Amino acid sequence: MANLVLPATGAACDRQALEALALAAYQAGTLTAYELRLALGIETRHELDGFLKARGVNDGMTPEEWRREPETLDGLGL
């Protein structure tokens, strides 16, 4: 069995574990984006988007949903 090597120790390792667990819960639908922000101490949605993008996680919308987004907002008068 291969040895598990963590890239960080101490507080950095704790943070990595927190991020991994919170991200897994977000992807499973257990945490909302807002709850994920609170759990990780991320202040803005923009920062959260950067966090997710850096980890290769999209916000759950498909490309088709993104294409329809302007139509949806127009229909709502927004």
C-alpha cells in the first residue's frame, strides 16, 4: 500500500481538510453556496466563484442554462 503524503502540515493541513470536506458537501448538495462561504470564511460570491474555479468546480449550471440566463432575466423584467 502506498504511503499517503500530505502537501501541508499543521494549520495548512487543517485548512486543506476543511476545504475538501466543505467542497464535497457543496458538490453533494448538502451545503448551499452561502453555507460554503460561511464555512470557509469567504466574504463575497465573487471570491467563492474564484475558489470554485481554481478547483475545477462549476456552479452547477450547464452551458445551456448559461445561454438561457439572459432570456430568463428578460422574462422576469430584470
